[in-house]
Amino acid sequence: MSRSSARGATEPLAALVAVFAVSAGLALYAGVLDDALAATSGERNVAAPTADAVERHLTTAGVVDPERLDGALSAVPTGYEANVTLRAERRWSVGPTPQTDASRDHRTVSVALGPATVRRGTLRVCVWR
């Protein structure tokens, strides 16, 4: 085995530049992450996850059953009030009248109106404290 003087040493200036680049990248990442977390740390939008839970509660085989609407408020998080409204040729609603500052979410769903009768409808969920 021969000894060589070109062992893979790095110039000190190149090493300092590399350390600076990695440090700057980490600082930039941490700043962006902090901004992202600060934007979400305020009052969160609870309507979207609540609407997901309500839709799961109401849906059987991909079709919303309006007769199950009375139990939809069981999917609302503790400490919140909600109004759930379903529209498809008719209108069904459960819960108190929503406040003006309520968090809202709506989505298009398939609604069973009778035996072998399914129509497109809208599920709207309003959630507030």
C-alpha cells in the first residue's frame, strides 16, 4: 500500500463555505416552518374536519341518508355548536341557526330521496363556539 499526499483533504475556505451554506439552509427552513405554524396556531377551521365526520356518519355505500341527519350532531367536537343542512330537491336541517362568524364548509354529496332514487345534493356544516 503506497502512501499518497493527496488524501482527500479539504481546503479550509471550502469547508467554511459548506458549513455556512448548510447553516443558512437550516435557518431558512426553520423560519418558513415557524411562519407556517404561526399561521395555523390561531383559531383553526373546525368546519372541514367536522364536515368529514358528519358525512361519514350520514353516508352508507356512498349515499347520504337524510333520515340519519338527527344523529349528525354527535360528530361535532366537544365545546362547539353546529348546524348541518342537507339540500337535494328538499331541505333538511338540524341544529341551531348558525352565527355569522361560524366556520363553514360545504360539499356535493349523493342523497337518497327514496328507494332507487338518488340525487345530487349539498351538505353544509357550520361550526362555532
